Amino acid sequence: MIHNIALTLFLGYPLVMYGGILTFLLLLTTATIGALNFKGIVTIPFKWHPRLAITTIIVALIHGLLGLSTIFNF
């Protein structure tokens, strides 16, 4: 069942691909906020860094589950 969700086409590409792109963008955003705050540039408050980190972990776990479901067919 998860296998079918992972391979559902959205705009011509499987849903698992969009999960990977979203995970990567969240990772870059989280790292950018941390780096900017470390340098003293506080355009985005540091309180968003842990929130985005948690969101990145959750999205990455979902993406991993979808990716594994395509290999193991569950």
C-alpha cells in the first residue's frame, strides 16, 4: 500500500521524488539559519532553527519510508 503511494505520479514524477527535494530544501534552510545566526546575521530568529530541524527529520523519515517501500514492496 505504501508502495503505491510512493510511486503515485504527481506532475509526471513519483511522490517520493518530491519528498527528497523537500527534505533537501529543508536541510539547506536549517543549515543556513544556523550559519547566519552563528555569524551574527539575525534576519531569521534562531528559534526557527530547532523547529526546522525537527521538521526536516520528520520529512526525511517519511521520505526514507517511501523509498524503502519501493524496494521491499510494503
